[in-house]
Amino acid sequence: MRDLVALARRPAERRARGIYIVEGPKLVSAALQSSAELDELFVSADEEDSVVVQRLVGEATERGVDVQVLSGAAFERVSDARSPRGILATCRRLPFGEGHALEPGWPFVIVCAGVADPGNMGALLRVAAASGAGALVVCDAAVDPYGPKAVRASGGAVFSIPVVELETPEEALQMVHHAGMISVGTVPRGGLPYDEVSWEDRFALFVGSEGAGLGAGVESRMDVKVSIPMQADVESLNVAAAAAIVAFEAARRRRRSGGG
């Protein structure tokens, strides 16, 4: 029980063990339907007789997942939800690659630097998975991409998109260039209009923090800078919204040109 509480509360524990918590019937069901590797399933004794919980327990048992029943009080100590739904699972992170190497078949990755809001982090996981990115690279982050709030906000995308965590954007740049990708930075103004870029090359899309953006040090090292044209009275877009607009346009262009 103590290990489970540590897993729920401490990002360092999740990183060290390569395991995170998935909570609630909807996400547990999505995990069971995916190729995610579940370690254990935990059920609150207060919800043990629920039809939905029983169904999920049956599915987990068929997959060989160990099921444990916790008292209602014990379950609430682990739960991060405002209204615990009586079921959660521990899940293994998707493997990334030897030495954090980017796969040669990946057309692009999304790199987020300094993102501090778990909702935005979860949304970026969704954008990366839905747009066809090979991975989400997280650097200089103030929030854990495998924290409970980010996992919920991902809507299940966390089960299908690899995540690599690096200390600094400089490490991400080195990794990207070593893979033969170009670095494309999103900037509020002054970059090439995103819909005028060919997007033919393999690339890494860099997006910055909610307030400071990429920062001058990182922005100046981008191979290409792009902006989303906006009305003059709008300062900027939410980081996940901006990433979605650019990533989906790039994916559309690549499909049209046969670039994948």
C-alpha cells in the first residue's frame, strides 16, 4: 500500500519504476483495450459490486492482470480524483528507444519545453498521438507527463505515444539533429506562416512554456521558426492548441505529398 501511495504522489517514484497510475473506469477500459502493459488492478471494496467494475475486473483477469481489493479508505488515499470511481491500475510506460534514439521511420516528433500545466501536457500527448508524431519529447518540464492529471487529460493517448524526458532543450536539440531531423520552433510572431512551409523534411516541432514560450536561447537555435497568423488583438494561443494547428497541417501536407 505504501508503494502505491508513493507511485501516486511522487514523480521520482514513477520515473524510477517506469510505472504510472491510471484511474477511473473510462481510462482503465481504454488501457485494457490498448496494447498497454498493466501490472495490477486495484478495486475499492465500496465499488466491488458495480457492474462496470466487475466487467473491467473480468477483462483484466483474462489478460492475466493481478486484481486486488482495497478498503474504501485505502483507495481514497491513493486516488487523485475529486470523486473516486472505485478502480485504478498501474501501467508500464511505453519503451522509447536505446539511448533515447529517435526511430528513423518517424516523420516528426513534438518537443515541449517548460510546460507547467498538467492539462496542457495531457493535451499535448493527445496532439502527438492523433497527428501521427513518433513521440512526445519533454524537457525542462515543471509537470510530470505521467502524473494523474496529465494522464486523465490525455484521454488515453498516453497508452499509444512514447514519451522521453530530458533535462534541457539543448539535450533535445542534440537528439533531434543526431537523428537527422530539422528543428522547427513555434514563435508568436515573426516566423514563417505555418501554412506556407512545405513540411517535406523529417522534423521536430518545438513548443514552449505557457508564459515564456521557447525562450531566446532555444529560439535562436531553431533551424526554422514558424508562426500562426492571428488577429492583431490576440496575443497568443494555448500551447497545445498551437501545437495541434501546426502538427495537423504538417501531417496533411506530408500525406498529400506522399511523405507519410
